[in-house]
Amino acid sequence: SNKEKLVEIVLDLGRRPEARFTTGPEYLSQKVISWQDIDYITKRISKFSGENRAGIERTLHRISCIRNRQFLINGLTCRVGRAVFGTISIIRDLLESGKSILILGKPGVGKTTIIREIARVFSDELEKRVIIIDTSNEIAGDSDVPHTGIGRARRMQVPKTELQHKIMLEAVENHMPQVIVIDEISTELEALA
């Protein structure tokens, strides 16, 4: 179905709403997006983080905003998040080896989807104690109740990106994980932690 090919929906002030599929973009309406449309949506999602990201409770979808020079939101990118089971069978032997795994790739190729499934397999199938350091709530969703896609893995949310390394250390010191899953490592402090 076309739903399975949906990557994101883009809503920009003064432009027509657009759905972007793996096969290409399609306009959703003849009507252009107004301030009221953007306001309607932003009132129904979580607050935007310092990285201009928000989520929809109990889903894996991510909404990123574009702001004007007055810091008002004038564009939204609504990215579809999916839990895809069975996506890691090809690297199962790596999981069982106990070695560190680094997943690299361009934006939108499925890195987060893969690490979500890795967390689920480690926690549910290999019965490991798993902690997810969820900096932008992309792995387990934007809710205090983690999405079922992570299985029995536990999730620690990061209140501010610059605190990620402290949360990583806290996870090790307080919760004795056998496996730690992290979506993005951006700084030397995070790499050292």
C-alpha cells in the first residue's frame, strides 16, 4: 500500500501540504497552509525540544519544526516512525558475539529502526538487561510509556542533549545494563562515556 511508502509529510506556511513517499512527492490539498493550520497541529503534540523536535504520544513519529527569525514556527516536517520486526536477522551473529556495534548511514535509511529492533531482540529474545539512552525520544517514542517496539528494554530520556553523557554514566552506575543502546553520539564526552 501507499501508506507503507510514506516517509514524511511537509507543511510549510503559504504552501500546499505535501506527502513524501519513497516513490516521490504528492500534494495533499489545493489549499495552502495557514498560521492557523500550524497552530492547530502544534497545540496537539508535545513541546518542541532545543533541537526543534517533538513527537506524538505513544507513537514513533517525529515532528520537526522550522522557525522564522522571530522564532515562530512556519514549517513542520512530520516524519513517519515505524517498528519493523525481523530487520536484523542478518546481523544476529554480531549481537550474540557481545561486541560493540556501530550503525552508520545517511538520514532516513533506517538506522533508528534497526537499533530499536536490536534493543527488542537483546531484551526479549536474548534476555539481556537493556537500557536505551533516548536523546530525542526517537527510539522509544515521545511518551513516558515506551513504545512496544523496544520490547522489555528500558529507556532513559535525556532532558537536554548536552546532558547525554551524564545520563549514559548514570545508566551504567545505577541500572546495571548488559547492553546500552544509543541513537546518536555527537561529542567527545559522549564517546568517552
